[in-house]
Amino acid sequence: MGNLGIGELVVIAIIALVVVGPTRLPELARGVGNAVRAFQDALRGSKHE
């Protein structure tokens, strides 16, 4: 994950909580997770072709 430490991840999480709000944060996290999974699947698929 690069050079991100625990402190930086906590700051990013707090900023996301303030910007998005606590009610939409789980929805946003789920969407980001799905996008990352789809991207990884696409990368794996292109290696096997």
C-alpha cells in the first residue's frame, strides 16, 4: 500500500467521515471495494489471455 502508515490512514478515514457523512460512508466503502475487486479481476483476466 505504498508508504501509508496507520496515522495517515486514520487521517484519511476522518476526512472521509466528515466529507461523506456517517450514513453514506458504508455505501461508499462498499462501492470502492467492488471497484477495486473488478479492477483486480480485469488485471488477472488479461494476464491469462
